[in-house]
Amino acid sequence: MRWFEDANYPLVSSRKIGYAISGVLLTVAILSLTFRGLELGIDFLGGMEFIVQTEERLSSVEVRGTLAEPLGGEPEVRSFDGDALLIRTVAEGEISEIQEIIMGTLAEVYPNANPTLEGTDVVGPRFAADLQRGAIYSILGALLVIFLYILIRFEWRFGVGSVAALFHDVIIVLGLFSLLQGIVPFSVQIDQAIIAAFLTIVGYSLNDTVVVFDRIREFANLFKTDPYEDVVNRSINATLSRTVVTSVTTLLVVTILFIFGGEVLRGFSFALMCGVVIGTYSSVFVASPVVVELNLRRIRAQQGAR
């Protein structure tokens, strides 16, 4: 299936529009991250986790509000495995004390639900700090390996373009999570699942970018006398059908996961939805234009040296 059989859009010559859009998105994301920050889960803050089984389905939003005052702050509450609730809190105290507060409050407010405790878990502060550090290292390490891979397979300008696009994608999605916390009716806390989503976004965006870069290299050898901007534009248009079809089908699957995957997977699937859209955009309007700009600088430097 091809949706753009003979596409010939002036994508490279319109790159300044893409710069403006990316500039606005990045500015909003950075401001939100600076002033609102991110809502970290107990994976990175440390805390306690309780699985509570109930005989009737309870609203996670209502339970969150019910437990906020007794615990001294809103816990993370998600539906879990049918009628069960997954409750995570960073409240201070012994786990037995917190357990009594949660179970006593639920039994008092929802007597017909007959809540019973199915399991508990504790994440210590030191372990949480190690997870946070490991998450940062994993993303930075992935970007470094990607740069080296592109450098070896193509050349350094392509490596810079790909890493710029990946930074662009990750920062904007992080900014969305920061901006939407407390607004959307599902959790946008940063936990291990969300880190996995970000690494998936990096891989997906890179895949799109490498396809375009491959075609640029192929066309650069075929059309050596054409201006480099035209070669890049022709390459993007040649891969546009594949890029859009792949993105739409992936987005369809992830959207179904978002709708039917349950509360536990909602933040993960939301991150993937945003990442697919932004990653597709960046492969066309960020990665390739960066390569064009760097090539123009190289030409100007060569001309100035003569």
C-alpha cells in the first residue's frame, strides 16, 4: 500500500517552518520541566506498594482522593487485575502503619467493597536512587551508541542529525508528561515502564531516520550534479509513503493498547503514542534538515578557504 506514490513536496525548502514548530514545542517543554517538573513514581523516589482486592470495582480517582488526607499526600492508585487496586505511596512510616491507614480508611469509606490486602512491596531510597541513575545512563548511553552507529554507517553529519532528532523527541515527550500531570485522568508518573517507553521511542525514531538517511546516501551517488538540498528532498519524498504507513499502523496498535490496556499501561501507551507522532515528524523536519544545514556550512567553509 502506497499513500504518496509520486510525492514531490518541498519539505526541505520549508524546513524553517519546522524549526519554528520545534522551537515552540521545545520552549514549552523546557519551561514546563523547569517550573512544573516531573511526577516521579516510587521506582525513583522510594516508597511502598500495596495490592488491595475488593468485591466491587472502585474508582481509582475516588480512592486517590479518599487516601490523600490520611496519608498526607495523594498516592498513586491504579486499577489492577480486575477489581484489585494497586496503591503506591511515598508516605513516611513503617509499612505496617501505612498498611493499617490504607485498609482502615478503605474499610470505613467503602464497607461494601470488603477490601483485603493481597500483597505489599517496598522500594528503599538507595535502590530508588540507583534506578534513577540507571535510567539516565541508559538513555544517554543509547544516544551515544546511536551516534557511533550512524557515524560508522554514514558520516558525522548524519550522526549529529539523528542525535538532535532523538533529543528533540525525548525532551518534547517529557515536557508533555510534565505539562499534563494533574490534568489528564490517568497517571503520568515517571516509572520504569515509562523509561522503557522512552527507549522504545528512541529506537522507533532512529528506524525512521535511518531509512531516510539510506535513501539520501543512495540518491547522493545517483544524482551527483544535483544540489544537495534537492537530493535530500527527493529522498524524503521517496520514503514518505513507507514512513507514514508504518507510523499510522503503529499508532493504531498503540491507541488500541491505550484504550483497552487498562490503567497500568495507560501512561506507557500514551508515551508511545506521542513518541510515534513526534518521531515521525522529527525524521523529516529535524534530522534531515540538520544534515542539510551542516552540509551548507561545509560548502561555505570550503568556499571561504579558497
